[in-house]
Amino acid sequence: MEILTSNLGYPRIGKGRELKRALEGYWQDKISEDKLKETALNLQVENWGYQREIGIDLIPVNDFSLYDHMLDMATMFGFIPKRFKYKEKAPVPLSLYFTLARGREGIAPLEMTKWFDTNYHYLVPELDTMPCLLENRPLISYSLARERAGINGKPVIVGPYTFLRLSKIFLDKGSLISALIDVYKEALISLKEAGAVWVQMDEPALVLDLDERDIRLVEEAYKVLADIGLNIILQTYFGALSFYERIINLPIGAIGLDLVRGEENLENIRKYGFPSDKILSLGIVDGRNVWRTDLNKVSNLVKEVLEVAKPKGLILQPSCSLIHLPISIELEGDIDSNIKGRLSFANERLKEIVKLARMLKGEEGIKEDVNNFEQIGCIPEVRERVKHLKASDFERGIPYEERRKRQQAVLNLPLFPTTTIGSFPQTGDVRRIRARYKKGQIGEGDYKAFIRERMAYCIGVQEGLGLDVLVHGEFERSDMVEYFAQKLTGFLVTKNGWVQSYGSRCTRPPIIYGDVSRKGAMTLEEITFAQSLTKRPVKGMITGPVTILNWSFVRNDIPKKEVAYQIALALKEEVLDLEKAGIKIIQIDEPALREGLPLKKRMRRDYLEWAVKAFRLVTSKVRPETQIHTHMCYAEFSDIIEAIDGMDADVISIECSRSQGDNIDVFEKFHYKKGIGLGVYDIHSPRVPSTEEILVTLRRCLKVLRPEQLWVNPDCGLKTRQWEEVIPSLKNMVKAAEILRGEIAK
Ligand code: GLN
Ligand code: ZN
């Protein structure tokens, strides 16, 4: 049986984030369109060359994008929403492409949302016109790869089911579907004519919950596409297939399954076998996490699969596209060699695949040499503490009603208290000074003095505005997760481990390799300094355990739940120190709680249960007088409102302004009793909201919430904004709260 090696997608951003620089340069008019395209092509040529050189047989093309692959699909098929008024039957110009992605004065961009349960964000296509193949992007990539790198690449295309499932549809579905299948067909036929042999149709949506109608649509689409005579690999990832038996019997040549996240796929192979006339593509090394693969274990697994399934051929590949990993561990330089030896980023993953194929082919002398997979960074006391947690460790003890009275006696806040979410503008000078401090160009004393000066300014501004509950401004934090990762044991913070979040934006997720504990106080110095400057309460500000976990690469030798509890115990010490130092309100941010939700509904309960418990573990031992806040940025929480309630925070703040108050309706059905601030100021836009519009939102809130519950705040941190926008916006916000108080008093 033939064994081939493959990749599903290579990181786009470049070793030195060349794509980011070129994009931002182009947007700022510093480089030309040609220069941007040249940079993009050079990156692709380099990536293709690398993959060929190390021995990948099926090299992906069209996996690259100047912004996002869903946007590429939409523009390729002419799905330019009517509001953009594009009537040409020609490829979308680059300026329009970026307007769709980023908007411009007076025209909103496509909505952006998370790609399944990853930290990558895609643009949501809006289908309000019939499709038309404006530009065959996979064909262009295919031809370029052939010319420039001499490879017969494997075009990657988002398949029709996933494309539809992730889009907003404003048309009659029946006629849209058949027209869409036609344009797919047209694109694939040209690819075949150009000489393409393989094509990868990405259908990750097949691992979501599907119903009979969905699976029929998949069957209908692939029956048509199969007739073209290309080797279609129906590629699924991020979990196990929902309709295994039906999918494997589609009339196509190859099926790609994720064996890393989709354990059930393996059970299904055992149970139902695999057709002997099809190629089995196995996602066998992890495209979502950074731990080196135990190739002995994995090669045994493949052998086991081949005992029950007798496919026509075998393709070995990562579990999903490698865009979710940094490029190479070799870019890290001087990290602890003990940890480095255990890591695999994108390039190392591909080498694992090649080596695995050679092991399976029984090549002489190819063995997995290191068997060094035992635990590192062990702290026995931390393990013990987690092991001995009791029910009471997760309970606040005193019920909310009673806590509320005691807190009010201490805080004496007015009706509709005003506050912000934590960060204030991180202007260029703050980032520059931090960069210089990190390079050792300025000393710790000077850096700290600078941060203190900023905090003092920030407290002054907030007092001047008349806000009721103040914050220190988070000037010392580069990133809300990285900051804590640096102050906890068991975390590795990388220098170049960039992963694309969206467009030109990248994050550097820390790597949790060992047991987590606090090295020392993390926030105490800044918070107590800020509090010393004012009589009003300053909120302690901490990133929650679930967010730290979900925005990091997590060890996989112990359950995630245990890692979450370890982080929670470390944060709990910080919370208690803050309380001891006289801080009366502590906010624990959990913006990433929702995104950790498993893709399949039936698996959500378990996650929510431990996620909520991790939060409670941080907060359970504070005095009833100490007010616990939490913050989440998103709007869709109707399906998790019970879990949010279960966190038992005294006050929560959530997004509201962007979703035009859709959030508020949840409270008609769900009787929420505790304090709640529905964000009335959209911080994602430079626009200054007027007092009147803030009042409209607040009044809407008051239809379903009691006045004593309602807080007034922006919908997220102000870090990305400018002072000139923030000050008038907050002024209007405070004014709105005052007007409302006046009305109620009457
Ligand atoms: N406290 C954080 C801030 O204000 C919260 C950020 C977030 O929700 N993503 O920046
Ligand atoms: Zn937020």
C-alpha cells in the first residue's frame, strides 16, 4: 500500500512576521500593492520550497491568504454584499478586499468570528447575491507553485458545506446551493485541466452537530463534484465526524480524519471499518498543540488502524492546518533545552510526518531515538493541593443577597455605578518604553516610575470624570495572559512563537509545561499604588484561570481541568493578598470562557462544570464584604447563562453595544439576580457614543433588570483606543448614569 506525506496548510505570517509588516505598511500607504504582493509570493515560494525539501509529497497551495481564507472564498465566488456596491464581473480589487475585511468610514466590514474552537478569526461571508466565479484563486496558486517552485501542489479549498454553514444566508437556500455547487464545479474543472491531481476540500463543519438535512446536502454536493475526476480529499478536522458511516461512503477518493482530537473517529474505524476503494488520510500529529509526538506510539496506532481498515492508500498528515502553530522552535534561540527538546512547532511537525512515514515503510535505521516523555516542572505540593480540593473550596459560603448588603455597607455606591473594564489607552510611548526596558536600555527603577506616572494620570482622569469604581489602567501589561504567565511557574513565554489571530494580528500564546504556582505577588504593587492615590475603590484586576488556560498551549500529560485548578489556586493567593492589602473590589476577567466550549453540544456540560468551578476556586475564600467582578466580552451567552450565573460573581460585565442590545432579551427569560453591567460603549470603534444613545441602551436594560442591579460601563478594555476618544466617551457615559439616577429619584 502506498504511503504519502501531506500537509493541510502552512503558517502564513512568515518567520519574521513579514506578512504583518507588509500588510500594515500597505494599509498605511508606505508600500505599494506590488510590493505587498511580492512579499506574499516570496513567503509562499519559501514555504513551498521548504516543504518539498523535507519530503512532503502533497504540498498545499491556496492555503495562504492576504487576510483570511473565508474572505478569499467569498470574493472568489463573487459574494460581495450588496452594500459594497460592486457590480463588476471581474476579480475584486485589493482595496475592496481589504474594505470587506476592515471596513472604512461609513461602511462596516464583514463580521469577524472564531474559526471553530480555535483562536483564529475568520470573516463571515454574507450571501445576498448569487455566486459567480470572479477569480479562480486555487488555480492561480496552483499555477504559481508550479512555475515558481516546480511543484504539483494540492489546492486547498473550503468545501461547500462548511462554506454555507459558516456564512450568513439572505437568499433562497435551494437555488443558492445548486448555483454554489456549479461554481465549485467550474473551479475544480479548470484545476483539473491545468494538471492538478489532488484537491483538498476542507469540511471541518462535518465534526459539528449535524442533522439529516445537513448530511443530505453534503451527499448531494459531493456526488456532483466527484464526477469531475479529480482526487478529492474530503478533509475534516477539530473532532470526530458526526455521520461517519455516511461520510466514508461518499463517492470521493479520499477522506481525511483527525485522530488527535477525534478519538471517536478511531472507535468508528474499529467499529465500521473503512472502504477498501478509498484513501485514508490520517491527521496523526497535533496541529493545535506544541508537544513533540511520540512517534513510536503513533506508528503503533497507525499499524493498529491498518489492521481493521484496509484502505487503498494512506496519507499521513497533521491533524489540521498548521496555521495554529508557530513556525519553528529553531527561532527560539536560548530556551531551556530540556523544554525545547519536547516541543514541535509547524516545521518540526512536518518533519515528524516524514519520519513517521519512513518508520512505517520499515526503512532501515529509522527509529524514534529519544524516549523522553516523562513529566517536567513537577511541584508535588501543587499536585497535592489539587488532589485534596473539597466541595467547600468552591463555595463562597454566604449567599449573594447577604453579601450584597455587606458590600454596599462598605462601598456605599450610588445607583447605576459607573466603571471601566480595566485597561486604558496603551499608547505608542508605553509600548516603546516597555520594549526599551526589555532590551535593558532603561533600568527597572525608571520603568516602574514611568508606569506609576501613567497610573497617577489615569486615576486623576477617572476622578475628574466622576467614575465610581476606578482601575489602575494595566499599563504594565503587554498582554493579559502573557503578563501572568511570566509570573507563574510552569509557563514558558516564547520570543517568536507568533500565531495568526486575524489578518495581520498575531498572538504569542505561552506554553504551560509544568505545574503552576505563584512565584510572588503579581499585581499587588500596582493596584495598591493606584489605590493609595484615591479614596474611591480601585478594582484589583486579574486574568481568570480559564482564560489563561484557553489562550495558552496546554500540557497534555494531565487533564485540562487539573491545569485550570492549578492556575486557579495560584490566582487565589493573589486575590487574598489584594484583599489583605485593603482592596475592596476584585475583577477576574474570563473573556475566553465561552470559546473553550467543545464543538459538540453533548460535551459542553463537563467543560462548563470545571470551568465554572475553576473560577469559583479563585474567589471562594474572600470575605463576603469583598466584591467579586468578572468580565466577558462577547454577546452570545444565552446558551451559557446558567453557567455564568453559576460563577457566582457579585457583578458581571458583558458586551452589549455591538449586538445592539440583543443580549438584553436573555434576561426576559432568565431571572438574573446579581449585579450586571451591559457594555454601553463600543470600544471597538473610535466613535464617541452620545449620552442619548447610552441612555437608550440603559433604559432598555431597565425593562428587564432592576435598577439596583445595573452597572454602567464600556463593553471591554480601552487599551486599543486613544485618550482623545476615551475621555469624551466616558464623560457621556457618566452623564447618562447621572440623568438616570435623577429620573429614578423623582
Ligand atoms: N481587563 C482587560 C482589559 O480591560 C479585559 C480585556 C478583555 O476582556 N479581553 O483590557
Ligand atoms: Zn472584554
